[in-house]
Amino acid sequence: MAHPRPHRLAGALCAALLCAGLALPATAQDICRSGASKVNPAAVSATGGAGTGGAGGIGGTGGGSGAGGGRGGIGGTGVTASAGTPGGGIGGTGIVGLITGFASICVNGLEVHFDRDTPVSDNGHPSSASQLAVGQVVAVRATGQGKELRAESIAVMHAVVGPVEAIRDEGRSIRVLGEDVIVLTPVALHPGEWVRVSGHRQADGVLAATSVAPLPPAAPRQAQVSGRVTAITADAMQVNGTRVQLPAGTAPRGLALGQHVRVAGPWDGSSLLAESVAINPARDEIGLVRDVVLEGYVQELDAGSISLGQDSLQLDAGAQVLGGSAARLTLNQFVRVTGRMDPERRIVIDRVVIEAGGPGGAVGSSASGHGSSGSSGSSGSHGSSGSSGQGGSSGPGGSSSGGGSASGSTGPSGSSGSSGGGGGGGGGGGGGGGGGGGGGGGGGGGGGGGGGGGGGGGGGGGGGGGGK
């Protein structure tokens, strides 16, 4: 029987992934954006289904259903990782982020090759490549550079594993192990059903889930939670919204407030009885590497540093910020970061990309909703009709309206004006769209264009201007 070809894996993490590297040439094909499949070919093969052909993998931040060609790997956004250090020393690339597609695997915009022999773990337990799926957060240790990244190990990092306690808002919000979870893509669930949840935590600790999957019937019912220690005593602690009991001997040395931990053990309906506690598991999974690529929501901001839920990350004095500026970084922005790790495992960031669409291109809870579209322009006596305006998006509590209509009669050769676009408001306020109007001209004169609307973020909204 013919052996399957290697598959590609790439994705983004609840925090930003760091990677010291160069952009690929503009002509280089980005399989993670243009040709990644949402189906893991290893999973299809394992279940006896039809193969996908070629070398499948996980795509990067873009969609796309085409199969990857050539060798498998992790597709991405054009970030290039450095090669490992010859003869030992610090080398390789550590990637923590979301699986967004398969060609190989695409994680944090990087295309990473893997095969059936690549070690895969699931929250610290042995697993296989067939269990990898879009929406999972993974920590990948890779070697190579450019499009030749190859995974040495892949660790799936679920945020919560446990029974569903409550379902709200038609499945858009659930409660697991005392944790409030925002479900970006609702799935059919019922109370008491055990699930594995992957995603990124926002600044308030709420989990924005990118994957909610029922636990297989044969899987052990062991509860697990990964998050920040928000309170701690001699025999108990709080990990975000989950209460954890710490029997004697279970707390590792150095356990402290503010650390990121993974805890596993039985769930009694109100608290998790810890059987194991790991401090900063993602950092342990990638090990001591030279380059890092991370992604996640900005959870803390200080002068010269940023936190995505793990340890504090230092911003290099000359760090690039794409999509904004360092001065405009705010809490709950979703970012992808690249940087380098020193021998003491301190991470220095040299590049920050603000991802307006949220994890994997999805819109986070702080920027959801859509405004209504503007009305279409009316036709002139001899001209063509105006085009319709479109509304902007709004955050929770905010609303936005679309642009106004545009109309105007024309002379024998004139055309009507087009409508203005609406604006969007984020956070607690909404923005109104601007109206546009077109005027007709005589004897060959054209109509005027509509005005554009404005948008406001955070707590307020902006209004659009009108044209005439």
C-alpha cells in the first residue's frame, strides 16, 4: 500500500506568534491564503474515506478549498523563519497559534510540513496527526526556513475540556467548568455534553472559542483548563473562571498569581480537583528556540511590553507595527507577533501585525454585528441608477446605519450620483452612515458622488458626511 505524502500545518495562537524572519517576495505563492483545505487529509485517510489528492495541509489566515500541491507543509502569510543553528545551540522556530487550514498545516500564517510520524500530543497526552482540525490552537516546534519549515512536534492546546453547564443566546455563548465561552461559530450542543474548546482569551479572561468539539465517547472524562491564575491560596486557586482545589503535593514549585497554567483532574460540578498542574505549557512545548511566532488578544499593555496571555513580551525599540502604531495598540486587539527568544527564554518582539478580522479572519465579540445597507440611488431621466451604499459594523451595544440614498435627474448624457457608505461604531457606541446625493447636469454634465460615512471604535461612534 502506498504511503501517504506528508501534510502541511499552519495556524495562529490565542496569543500572537513570534517569528524572526523576512517577507517572501511578492510573487511567492501563499498556499495558506490561496489554496488551503479545511479538511485534514490525515483524518480522511484514517477513516477510510477518499483521499484529497496531492499533499494536503492547513492553510493560513485566508479561506480557500484547493488542495496544496507538491510537498506538504504549513501555509501562511509570507513570514519566513530562520534555519536552525548548525552544530547545536539555539535554533528552530516556535509557533503557537490557530490551525486555519490544511495543505500541510497553516499556523499563524506559516506553512509547516509534517508527516504521519511527527509526534502529536493533545493537552499533554499522546495523539496523532489525524486528530488535528481547523480551529484548534497548537504549539509547533519546527526546523528549517522559508517554505521548508518542518514540524518536529505538534501539541494541541485546548483551553477547556469539560461538561457543558449552560447554553445561551442560541448557542453563541456556553458555560464550561465555570468559564463563560463566546462561540464564534455556534454548534449543536446539549447540557451535560463533554466538549473540548480551543480559542483565545480576551483581556477580561473570557474565552473566544474557535473550535468546540464533542469529546469522543471512548475518551476519559478528565476535566482540563488552561488560563491565568487570578487568585491563589495554600490549597486552592482560580484559573480565570474555574475554581481549582490543590491537594497536598499537586502545586508545582514557583506557582504564583498571574502565571499561565494547565490543570487536569476530575470535575465535581463546582470545582476541579487538580491531579496535575503545568506552568506555561506552551513555552515548554516549543522549547528553547531562536524564532517565535505568536498570536492572540492583547491582554496587558505596559511601556515597552505586551502580553497575549502568556508571559510579558518585550517590544524592541524598533519594532514594526503593521495596521497601526505602537501608540495605538489597545486591549482586546487581536495581533500576530514575531520575534526572538534568548537563552533565558525571554522573548523580544520585532514585528506586530494588527489583525482586524480577529482569529483566523473571524470577527471577535468586541467587533461583531453589521449595519444596514444604504438605499439605492434613483435614476435620472436618461441616466443610469445610483448604486447602493453599504453599512459598517458595530461592537456590542453599538449599532450602525447604512448610507443615504442618492438621486438626481440628468440631462441627455448625465448619469446619477451614487450613494454614500455607512459607518460603524465599536464598543458601546454606534456610528451613523453618511448620505450622498448626486446632481444632474445638462447637455453632457455628470452627476455628483455621495459622501462616505465614518466609524468610531471603543466607546463612541462617528458620523459620516454627506455629499452633494
